[in-house]
Amino acid sequence: MYRSSTTGFGDEITDRLPRPVPPFARAPVLVLAALVTALLMALAPRYDLVTDELYFLAAGKFHPAWGYMDQQPLVPMLAAFLDTAFPGSLVAFRLPAALVTALGMVVTALIAREFGGNRKAQVLAAVAYPLSPWLLVNGHWLTASTMEPLQWTAMLWLLVRWVRLHGHGVRRDRLLIGIGLIAALAVQTKFQVVVLCAALLLGIALSGPRAVLARPALWVAVAIPAVTAVPTLWWQAANGWPALEMGAAVNAENDRVLLLPVALFYAGVVLGAVLCCYGLVGLLRSPALRPYRFLGWTVLVVLVFFVATGGRPNYLAGLYGVLFAAAAAGLQHRSGKILWPVCAVSAVLPLAMLPVYPLDLLARHPEIPSFPRLYETGWPELTSAVDRAYESLPPEQQRRAVIVAENYYLAGALDVRGRASGLPGVYSPHRGYWFFGAPPAEADVVIYVGERSLAAHFGRSRQLGTVRSDLVNMARGNEITLYQDPVQPWSELWPRLRTF
């Protein structure tokens, strides 16, 4: 006899009970997540803020807005809050990034559990997550690219759980509402989540479970991020949809042929790349994962979209978790004698990419590749050099002077570090910084930082100095030039100086 009842909002239970999933490997997964958090926190105060952190902090603290050309307002607001609540603390500033990475490990293990993965499979899925060079290194920074993978992974976990319960007679629609709430955060982080949602709907339409499309909760979930995105979309419309211009700029600087190989490299040399490929095959072909075939189609649709539009390889990072989980579930009955040595080998690169080197060693050996050295050092030297140039000006020129930086990372560093030193306002014609506005009309003295020459736009110019640093980084070597007497008013000059 068929019986049904409800237990609160969104739960409809029939006499078909859900098949029990394997026990959650709570202890090993949480211990691994705690170890990764501890590692990232130990390295948090090394070096300095990275270029994007400086930009987000400057945007949220000095230029708050409902939207930006290249990102959405959530991370700038969070950065400004953390800097205000814990001024100068890199540990506090980067704690959310470490926690997000650790949570990504836990949610990936939970997806493996939903796929029927036993304790070993869950641990393997959790281990694979921080062995991705992209995911681990981004766990060291507070950026939009750090937040997005967890948001995607959490949305996919809730959907996978809904599908499993649906297949055994339980309609837990509050999980769909949860997806909508996370999507609301994701759309305030980066617009790429719209591609994921569209791909999921297409994948479900192609391979099921089509019953989800008939659930009112799904369309409530779709409405939540759509409504909350209205202020951001309003800002985009009022500013000529600069997100589309950013997409064109990203397309111009990326090779579509290399998108997939680089995305697999970001997933993890050896382990991550293999698990991504094996996981995709499993989602598309494995009988055990047949209810989740839509996820395989989702991965393919997202991949094809970003190849076609010229996206960045890291745009696929939000799919790593579900692919790791599917692969781990498929490998759970295989011997681990090869897997765990592969994990150890795969750990070398992501660990080496963190700020683990003493700076004096990097200064003596510039040939050592170090991404953190390149983008996290040199900001004190930059600020000091510009401060000396500013102080060398006569007082009457200082009162009329502004600082213009060639690109957003120099501008962010000078905005964040320079204001405390008494430097004047910082402007940049590069990408999102251009929307922060032009210098005031009365500013006829410009301290320009960068390699680009603006001599054609000013009546006078002279060299004031060069940024020196013992380390090879993005600040070293930039020229500091004094420009005076602009030949056009800033309202006409600023659009001409704009760069992408």
C-alpha cells in the first residue's frame, strides 16, 4: 500500500526509504582538512598581499560599488571588512581562503559518499583537492577565484544528494533551495556560475532526472540569485556592460587550444589530471553513476563554452571536486598500492608553489621559479620609491599632484599601502580601475608609475626614479615619471588612456 507524508518544508517521504550511503569518513577527512588549514595559516603571513588581493581590498575599501568590470562585489566587501576588523593582519585576512579550501575537501568527500564511495574513496577525493596546484595556491589568497570552486562544489553536492534521494522516493526540495542560496553568493562573486547553471539544466534535459525540472523549488532556486543580482546587473547596464569587455580581454590573452591541457595541469600533475579524466568517463559511462550522467554532460558543456568563448583554464576549477569524487568512487575497490605513492609525487608541485622559500634565497637565485615572489613582493619598495618621488616635488606641485599607475596591481598596491604614507589619490586606466574615475580636472601634475610613455599627452615630462628591489617581481623596474600640463582635459584624456 502506498503511503506518503510530509516532514516540514520541502520534504515529501514515500514508503520507499533512501538507500543508506556509506558512513562518512569523518575523522580522516576532517584531520586532512585541518592539516591543510594549518599549513595555509602558517604560510599566510609570509611575503605580502598578492596583486588581486590588493585590488579587491582597494576596491572594497576605497571604491565600494554594486559591481565591477572584472569581478562582483562580494570579495571586495569581505576584504574591506577583514582589513577594518583586523588591520594589518595577513593571518586574519587570509583565514577565509584557508577555510574555503578545507571545506572544499570536505564537500568533495561528501560527493564521493553520495556516489557510493567508501571510506577509502572519500579520503582519496579529499586528498586530491589540495593536491591541485590551483586550488591549494589559491587557498593562500583571498580572491574571487578562491571562493568560486567551493561554491560550485557545494551546489553540485546538494544536487547530487537530491538526485540520490529522489531515486529512492524522497523529495527533499529544500536541497534545491540551498542550491539557490549558494548560487546567490556565487553570482556576487563571479558571473561564471551562470554558465554552470545553464549547463546543469541542459545536462538534466538531455539525460535526466527530468523530474527536477517540474519541482517548483527548482524555479524558486533560480529566482533567488536572479533577484539578488539585480543591483549588480543595474551597475553593469549603467556602465555599458563592462563584463563583456572583460570577456573579450580574457579571450585575447588566452590560447583556446591550451585551455584543456592547462586546466588539467591546474587540477594536479599526475593525480588530479588522471582523476579528472577518469571521473568524466565514469560520469558518462559507468552504470553505477547512471543517475548522475547529467554531470558528465555538464562538464562537457562548460568546457565547450569556455573553449568557444576563450575563457581561462581556472574557470573549470569548480568542476574538479565532482570529477575527483566520481573517480574516487570508481577506484574504491582497486588496490591503493599505486595511488598513495602517486599522491606523494603529486604533492611536490603544489607545495613548491606556495611561499615556502626564504626571500634571501630567492634574491640570490632569481632563476628559481616562484609565483608568490613575482606577485607578492616588492610593494614596500614600490611605495617607498613613489613616496620619495612625491616628496621631491615643490609643495605647490604636491598639492596639485595625482598618482597614475599603468595597471591595476600597481594601483592597488599604491592605494592600499600609499595612503598610509600620505600619498595622494591613485588612478589607473587599466581594466576595472578605469571605472573608479579620472583624476580631478585641476590635477595638472602626474606621477606616473609604469613602462608606458604618456609624453604625447603632456606638455612636460622628466624622470623621477625607478623602483628597485632585490627580488624579481612585478614592481621592480617600473619607471616613475613626472608629467605636467596635460594637452587635453581629463574628461577627454581618460578614455584615450584606457587599457585592458
